[in-house]
Amino acid sequence: MDRATGQPKPLALAPGSVFQLADGGRMDVLNTAPQLAELRSRTDHLIDRVAVNSRITSAGLGALDPTALSSGYALQLALGPLDSLVASMRLARAHKYALLLRMAARLHQAGQVWPAGETPRARIMFGPHTPTDRAAILDEVVKAYGAGIMSLETGVRMLMDAGYPVEDAPEEIDRIQSRAFAAAGLLADATGDNAAVREYLGLPEADPEMGPAPLIAPNDEGADRQGRGGERGPGGKGDE
């Protein structure tokens, strides 16, 4: 209170502030805990509202309580708006990505790094932007490929989409086949073509100048020895 004017003075709150009280004045404790809880609740509500309007979702922001999800399918449903947002953003830039890759290919052809001719088609493959259960996908690929209902190419592509460090799918398939000796044996039994087996294992072609070793029957070998013994010159045992 300003004693000259009688009007209340604004309080300046700061660490170490001292308040002078008149005769009979007192100071009571003010509990602001309920107001703080309401402010925190209001902040969480605003974050959830922003997540919904931006389609990032609370799960995408990492603000979702893990105990609120009963299964992995519930997490996929919670991330549905985020998947739609990412797909729409990539769709808007798909044509630009194709032009970028075509320009890179033309520069390689102009620099004679690649052979001249038709520009090969290329596209950008994005990795997963949401958490994936890599162990479950690996088990699914192993069982499907082992049962013969999935090709090796599809299995490798699924592992790449799950986030496994596979840089080049054809090269990875060649590495797998170069060590699949049991499958190469089955291929040899089924076709009888050694060239196909060598191609499957990634081995070079066999030398055509090196033919198979001649096989001599035991009787023919003995007869040949006797004939050569009887043709010996003078003084030899054949003349005796």
C-alpha cells in the first residue's frame, strides 16, 4: 500500500523479497498444487490435439502409454494416420525421385561409367518408418521358404523391408546360393546338367579343353601289356 496515495502497489516477486506488513498483518500459505496438475493436464491435452491434427499420432511422438496397447495390431492401428501421412508425402515426390535417378543415370552414361543405350529404370526404396518385429518376420520367412511356398527373392525383399542390413538383393541371393551345396546337389540330380549347377553356385564355366579321363577296363589293360611285351626288339623278353 502506498502511504502517500493510499493505492495498492504492485508486488515485485523475486528471490530474497521482503514484505513489510502493517500492524496486525499476517501471511497465509497458498497451495498452488491443484492448479499445477490442471496445467499439466492441459498441456497433455494440447499435445494430443496437435498429434491428431498433424496425423503424427501420440504413438508416433512416443507419448503413448505402452500399457494402453494390448497387442502389436493395436500399435499398427494407432500408427495408421502416420502411415497415411508418410505415403501421401512420398507420393507427391515420386515423380521427382524418378527424374533425379534418371539424371544420375544419364550423367553416368555421359561419363562412360555405364554403357550407352536405354536408361535403366530405377526407384528409391524407403526403409520402415515405424517399429517392426524383425524376429517375427524372420521366422515367417524361414518357415515359408522352407515349406516351398515363398521364393528366395521374396524372402530377401521382406527382410530388407523389415530393416535388415541387405544392400543389394541380387548380390545377397548370389551369396546364399554359392553356399547352398545341398540345393546344388538336388539340382544336379534333377537335371544332370553340370553347367547349370556351376551357374547356380556362381562358379566359372568348366574348361572345355580338359576332357574326361579315359577309362580302361582291366582285361583290355592286361591285353595291351601283353601285346606291347611281344613287340619288343631283339634281345628283349618278347623275342624269347
